[in-house]
Amino acid sequence: MRPQLAFAFLLCTACAVPGVPPPAAAMPATPADWTAGSAAAGSGLESDWWSAFGDPQAAVIVAEALTANRDLQAAAARVRGAAAQARIAGAGRLPQLAATAAARRSRQAFFGFPIPALPGVPVQDPLTSTTEVFDLGLAASWEPDLWGRLAANERAAVAQAEAAALDEAAARLALAGRVLRGWYALGEAEAQLELAQRAHGNRVQTVERIRLAYEHGLQPPAAVSLAESQEAAAAAELEIRRQQADALSRSVEVLLGRYPAGALLQGGVLPENLGTVPAGLPAELVGRRPDLAAAERRLLAADAQLEEARASLYPRLSLTASGGTSSDTLSELLDGDFRVWSLLGNLTAPLFQGGRLRAGVDAGLAGADQARANFAQAALVAYEEVEGALSAADLLPRRVAALRRAALAAAAAESSARERFQSGIGDLLVLLEAQRGAWQAESLLLQARRLVLDARIDLYLALGGGFTDSRGGSLDASQ
């Protein structure tokens, strides 16, 4: 399916529901195919898409994060809460039955009776009566859903529960991406730290050589100062790299649900070959993104809430019934001769609510418009992320190839400058500049290799996880 058809299908599926007016503005047109990327055909990947990096340890830490991450646990709790709210809403459509039991004891005094006082006889106390009443019964109530108000409330709650479950799925997907990005960022930081250590070691050796040459009168004092300055700068760079690795280690530990002790001292080794992005990625892959599906469920919930608000304008009918026994003797409480019962039908129609119910309808209309706009924006963002990731997957490997050539050339220049300087015919400034260029080129190459990994992770996330469809079928759009 072409992206524009999938996009239109998603919008129509979510928006064409009863009671919701059509969008006020037309959606931007989508192209007939992805505009970015020129990938060659390839084979499908496993359902656990992070296994495509060929890093068993990455799979282990992703599994740990999906189990122990606190934000994910909170998302799971929200799903349970939303499911409970949906059950509460559904219970409102069913008859309600309650058992009742009561015991009352009362004493009553009677005043005003003409009881004359006799000579020599004290005034008598008033007449009193003590009574006991025992009740046992059942009470039932039910509101017939004449206008569909209760059904709409249940549909809204169910859609919200489904959206919460999809939010959890989106959180799991995003967490896996964050863990992988952090894992490989830590791997790059450790490689950068190792490079900085080598650079600082070389600077220290250069200072020693310059000092020795100065002592033999072969170098001026300025050369020593210049070499020492470069060594100090390399030492500072080394500490920066060490701090970056430490911070990344702690951030990954938090994602894993661990205490940020900085004990995760080994990140992922940056893979060299990720394989090609399959050609003809079907646009349906975007539709399985959980965040997009959650926005669609919230749109359906908003429509149901609008329907509920409209139904609140109409009369409500409630039926109640009660039955049981009532006696002044506890032993007679189960005697059928003391049965009592009542039936009640109650019809109420709103006449004047100060505009509250009409305002509820207006709020429902606004909520539906907001949900529709949110869904459309989520779809556009999804397509933007796919296009951007495809473009990065196409451009970043070229950048890596160019930086690899630059690193090789810079290493050769540094080797030549070092040999010339050690033989006494080279210039110190040329050597220092060649060393700086070699280390900088290697550092940029490490960074670009990590960015390639980030771009591939972003592409997986933008497509909802991996390159295969929900059935694990072929990736070729022509099939």
C-alpha cells in the first residue's frame, strides 16, 4: 500500500465515526512513495528488532530494562487502572442489587395525658413505650439505557483503556530505543576515552623528546612550552572523555532500573555492518506504531464522550424495587407473613440546568476536534520520522566512508611527520598539527559510526519496531 493510501485509510478509519463532524481543514497531501532513501532489497529481520545489531549483550540489557524500568512499571499500572475504570463504566449498564439488614430499638415518651396527682402521692413519670424492629431485604435498581448514554460512557472508557495499553506498548518501544542508544553512546564514549588516553600518551612522549632535544640545544625554549601546552590540553580532553563515559554509564543504569553507581563500565562495541534497509518498505508498517494507534483510540473515546453528552439532554428512567421482611421479633424475621415490598419507577427530565448540559455538549465537540487534530498531527510526525530516518540511513554511511578515508590519510600524515621529526629534519608544528588532525579524524569517525546506529534505531522506532509486518511476511511491497 502506498503511504498516501495508508495515511488516508488511517484518517478515515479514525474520523468517520457517528456523531463527529468532518475535519474543518483538509489534511496535507502525502506522496506516492517515500521521498527519502534509495535502499536495496534485503531480507526481513527478527521480531526482536534489536537482535539485528548482532550484540548479545545489548539484547540482555534491553530485556532487563523492559522488566525493571520504573517508568514502564508505572505505565503498566496505568493500564490496570484504565481497565478497572472500563469495568466500572460497564457495570453502570447492569442492574444493581444490594442486601439490606437493619435493627432498630427506640423509646418514646407520651406527655399531656390527664393523670391527676393524689394527695401524698409523688408525681408519676410520663408514659413510655419501647419498640424493636428488625428488617431484612433486597434492593434492586436499574436505569434502562434509553438513549445510549451509558453505552457511550462504556465505549469511551474501553477506548481509553485500549489507549493506555497502547501507551504502554509505545513506552516499551521507546525504552528499547533509549537503552540501545545509551548502550552504543557508552560504547562510543569508551572508545573516545581510549583514543584520548592514547593521544595524551603521545603528547607526553612528544614533551619528553622536545625536552631532551632542548637539553642538547636542538630545540628552542618555545618548543618545550608549546609541547607542554599541547600535553595539558590533551590531559584536559582526557578528563572530559572520562566524565562523559561516567555520565552515560549512570544514565543507562537508571534506564535498567539500577542504582546509578557508574558501575556499567563497558558499552556496546559499535557494529561495522548493519546490512541494507529493505526496499519497498510497506506503508502499513507506520500504522502499527502504538502511539498512532493510541491517538486513534482517543479519537474514538472523544466521539463516545460527545455522544454521552448529547444523550444527557434527554430524560432518564430509573426503576427501583425492594422486598424483604420486617418484624418486631428477631425469630420472626424469616417468616413470610411479615413480607414487605415496594416498586418505584422514576422519570426525570432536565428542564433548567443553567446551561451545564449544553456546555457539556460543546466541551464534547471541542474534545472531538482536539482528538482529531492530535491524531492527524501524530500521523504527520510518524511520516516525518520515517522520512528523516530513511534519509539519515542513506546519507550517514557516505559520511562514515568519507571520514574513514580522512582518518587513513591523517594517520599516514602523522606517521610521516613523526618520522621526519625524529630524524631531525621535521618541524615541530607540523608534527603537532598532524597528530591533532589524526586524533580528530578518528574521533569524528567514531562519532559518525555511532550516529549510523542511532539512525537505524530511529528507523526501527519510526516503523513501530523492525522491518517486518505483523504477520512476519515479505517486505517487498509488490507482493
